[in-house]
Amino acid sequence: MGGTTIVMFIRWGVKYGGPMDVAKIRSGHDTSGLRRRFMIVVGDLAGALFWLMVYPTDFVKSVIQVDNYKNPKFSGSLDAFKRIKRWEGLPVQ
């Protein structure tokens, strides 16, 4: 692990992990009894839900970024979303 990565993890821990721990202590909630498997599953679900909500927006943003600015195909984000949905459909598996 490089030095930059270590610094990033330390900054993340101080910025997010620290306040979360302080909030847990002040609220009186004890999470030490939770099983590791439960915490992993809940973390995975939270990550999946996050990307489920963010990915369509990010995809539309990327399509608009590569669109020709002199002759754009889309009039805005909502128009881009509607056209992408019509052209490619929503993935159903």
C-alpha cells in the first residue's frame, strides 16, 4: 500500500469514522455485539443501494459529456435519460 493510500485511509477514518464513533458513544448505542457477518452484509447492501441510485445519474452525465456541444443530441439531463431509456431500455435480468 502506497503512502498516498495510507494518508487517504487515515483522512477518511478521521473525517467519517471518528465522528460516527463519537455519535455512537454519545447516543449510548453499543454495536460491539453485532456479528461481523451482519456488518459485512449490511455494508454490502448499503453500497449496492448507493450505486443503484447513483449509476443512472452518472451514466447520463457521461453521455452528455461526450455529446457534441455544437450539435447536441440532448436538450438536458431528463431528455438524455428518456432517450437512453427508449434507445437501450432498462436492463432486466
